[in-house]
Amino acid sequence: MCAAYTMISLVCLQLNLASQSVLEGLNACFDHRSEVFIPELAMSFKVNHEFTRFFACQNPVCEGGGRKNLPRSFLNRFTQVYLDALTTADLLFITKSSYPQMPAELLQLMVEFNQQVALKSVILEVVCYLLVNNSCM
């Protein structure tokens, strides 16, 4: 008898916003139990590591919003890759590749507008952070 398997990829976004119970559940996938329990279904599922890949993303803790440092024992189960922010050239390449029918000048204006909004939101966050911290003193 021959069994066919499909590669399964699981992507966890903003992992450092996850509750402790979620992290513990994920940890059970990686240890000797190799299973995940889904409370909503009241069922456990075996994880076949040969055919399963986990990808997890997190933003820096300094961005706030309840982000926390993940335990080193948990992070050691992943290969950590640090990425820089996308440059203007990166964003233009992506938009031109995704929307080749749009005029390049319009895409350039859209990227510039997006970057200005992003910059102003970062400045606003810093000002709000300083105001909140100064009010606590």
C-alpha cells in the first residue's frame, strides 16, 4: 500500500501578540507530543514533521501594541531571519510587477504617497509615546 502526503505550511503572523495558551499549544507541535489541540473542535491532530513546515512572523517589541519578547526556548525552534524595511526601489519593482498596465508615473506617485503616510504615522507614534511616558512621570 502506498500513502501519498502533501506538504503543509502553517504561517503564524504577529506571533509575539499571541496569548500564552496559544504559544503552549504551538509548542506541543514541536516537542515529543507532535500534536496540536484545537479547543473549538475538542480534538488533537498529529503533526508529521516530515511534511509540515511552520513559518512565524513577529514585529519588534518596541512597536508596542502588547507585543512581548518570546521565550528563548520557543525562538530556538525557528531559524531567525531579520528583514530591513522595503526601499522605494523595492516598492516600485513590486508595484510595477503586480500592475504592469498602470503608468509608471502613477505608481511612483502612489509609492511616494504611501511612504509619506507611513513616515507621518511613525512620527505621530513617537510623539504619542513621548506624551504618554511624560505624563506618567
